[in-house]
Amino acid sequence: MIENGEKDSRTKSQELHQQSQAEYDKGQNALCFVVIGSILLITGIIFIFLANKRENNIMVGIDTGSLAFYICVICLALGGVGLIYGLVKFILATKHRRAILREINTLKK
């Protein structure tokens, strides 16, 4: 027969494993934001070069009235926000998951 304390320990362990899986999923979601943010940043950097204004094959500066400039600004802004959000969310999820895994290991002892 299973003792009551052992049953509680098993239930607590199952709950902790579910929480650990949820934090893992949050971390994977955050990495998606990191990848998409990085792609948008790279796209924004490419459009910086496309927005350069040239006269007689000499670069004068960035043409702020061109569509490439607006795409550059939007991509850089969204990419930066996505990258920062993803990194912060990933770090927090990893930190929470480590705490949960530590608690699972203390239950095993």
C-alpha cells in the first residue's frame, strides 16, 4: 500500500514537472521572438544601405523620404523590441525552470 506522504510527494512531483514543461515552452516561445527580431534587424540594416542617396556615384547621405528608409526604421524598431522581449522572456523562463528543477531534485532525495 502507498503511504499518504509518498502519494503527496508523487502528486507534487507531477505538478512540478508540468510547471517545468510550461516554462520550457515559454522559453521556446521566447526564442522564436529572438529569431524573428534578429531577422528584422538584419533586414533593417540591409535597407539602410538601400536608403542611401547617391549623386554621380557619390554617397550623399540617407534619403529620409524614400520607402526604403521607412522600411528600415520599422524593421529596426520591431526587430529591436522583439529581440529584447525574447531575450528577457527566455532568461526569466530559464531561471524559473532551474528553480523548479532544483525543487524536483530535492523531492527525489
